[in-house]
Amino acid sequence: MKEMTSLERCMAVLNGNIPDKLPVVPQCFMLAVETAGMKISDVNKNGRKMAEAHFISQEKYGYDGCVIDFDDATIAEAVGAKVIFRDDEPAIVDESEPVLKDLRDVYDLPIPDPFTSGRLNEWLEATRVLKEKIGDHVFIMGRADQGPFSIACLLRGTTQFMMDLMTEDRQLIQDVLDYCRKVSAVFAKAQKDAGAHATSIGDALAGPNLISPEMYRDFAWEPEKCLAEEVQAYGIPFSIHICGNTNGIIKDMGMTGAKILEVDWMLDMKEARQLVPADTVLMGNIDPSFPLVLGSPTDVEQAVKNLIEATQGRRHIISSGCAMGRNTPVDNFKAFIAATRRYGSYEEIQRLQANEVG
């Protein structure tokens, strides 16, 4: 089969075709910063430096796509949250000083401008620079920071918002989540305008590490579904990433209509491939701890082989299950990419799918 560019590989998967090799798009912004000889504190307020880190790392290792990401605090900061910046770790929201001291304060909050509010434009600048430098042949996913439920937690304080879900008027909760959805949509659309080939949200606080599957369906699912519909109607593939063991909600996540689901390492990928719609792309889900940090290159190779066998390469972008640590050994990262090239080749995928039919 004719060799494809990295961008062509990713677009083939999105379009339902078998690429020459399954694309590998690691969630590696921290490792990229490390590879470029920088610290998170050097880049989290400077989109051009973040783009430089991604460019250096992608050029060195040859993976197929860059996920623009700084931290989980940027949208909340743009709305007024206090943020704690750290040298070697992503910034975090100081939840001890919530923006929403009362949920009803949401009616006075403006929709932030992605070009002037906080650091939103730094993310967009990273997207613009990478699109200009390598976007003709490398896939650029411009993340739009957090999803609606997670934004609500960060603006109110996670513990307090959990209490609110039990005690406050349901319409008020929905109004808060709708505001957060609007903020997320504005940023996601701006990522398209900046040149991203796809955009995404992280909605970890809507996952099973914090709330039950029933609460996910009651509170988080509808805002995610509406967000996916709105952003994709704007003309860009949309992805949802929820950390943790999402086996209990993966079918619901598939029903949001999001084109891509970025899934964590605890998800059963074989079952997930059967539960989500056939045209939904699964992105993941090698454990960023073991084998990527604590294992050997042989462990990494076996994990990638098992992963590809689980999905038979159907609508699958190979990635880490969550953000990779900056301490990921170089040999393991190289093994991750090499194993994807080997076991995700067109010939191997054809063989796996033929065996399944047989």
C-alpha cells in the first residue's frame, strides 16, 4: 500500500478507511516539554514555546499527531478562577477560592473571549504555529480544555458541587452546566478557526473516579452530547476524554455522537469496540504508568500488540490512556511507536479482520 503522511493516516481512520499503518497520537505534552529541554512553567503561558516543544518532540520521534494541552485550569482561569502555577507540573485551580460562591452567580458570568481572556489564546497560538509549521502532514488536535461538568466543578469547588447536586434545584444545576457548555463550545470552535484538524475536551470529573455512571447519565451526558453536536456542526471532529475506568459509561459516551473517544487504560477495548457506534473512533489506551514508564520496551511492544488485537484496528488511533509522564523512558516511547508501526500495518490489520470473519 502507498505510504501515507501522518495526517493522511489519521484522516483515513476518521473516514472509516484502513490506513497504511494505524496512527499513533500520544498524549505527551509533558514529555514533549521535557524533550525540548524546557519546564512546564516555561510554556504554560507561552503558546509559541508549547508549539516549539511539540514540534521538536514530533520531529524527533515521528509520531502522527500533536495534542495541544497545557493543563486543566485554563478555561476556569479565563472565567476568573485563581490558578496555582508550578514549575514541573501542570497548573491547577485553587478550589479554596471558588468563582461561584453561590450557584446563582453563574447568571452574572460573561462568556470569555478566547482571544483575550486568560491564557486561552496561548493554546490557540500553539495550534496556529503548529498548523503553519507541520499541519500539512501532521495531525493537530487542539484541545479545548475541560468539558462542562469539569468546568462546573472547578468554578464551584468539586466537593461543594457534589453537595449541590444533591441539594440544589435541578434547573439551577442545568443552567450552570449550560453556561459551562457554552464556554467550552466557544473555545472548541476557536480551535477550528486556529487550524486544528480536530478538537477535544477532557471531562475527567464526570468520570467514575468521582461520580457514578447513574450520575454521569443524569448530569454530564446531556451537556457533552449537546457540545459534540454543536462543535461538529461547526465543521470539526470532536473528541471526549474521560479518565479512569469508563467501562460502565462507554456505551453512553458513544451515544454523545462525538467522533472520537479518548479512553483510559482501564477500559476493555475489545468490549468498547462492540459497544460504541461503528463509526466512532477509539483513541487509546496504553497505560502511561506500566508499561510506558515502569515497564521495558518488550512490555510496551506486547501491550501495543494486545491492544491492536482487541480492536482489530477498527477505527482506532493508538495513544496513551492518559497524559504521559515527563519521565517516560526514551526507549519505551520509541518502542511504543515502533510496535504501532509493526502490529498496526495495513497487512496486519487486514489479517486480523480476515481472521475475525473466518
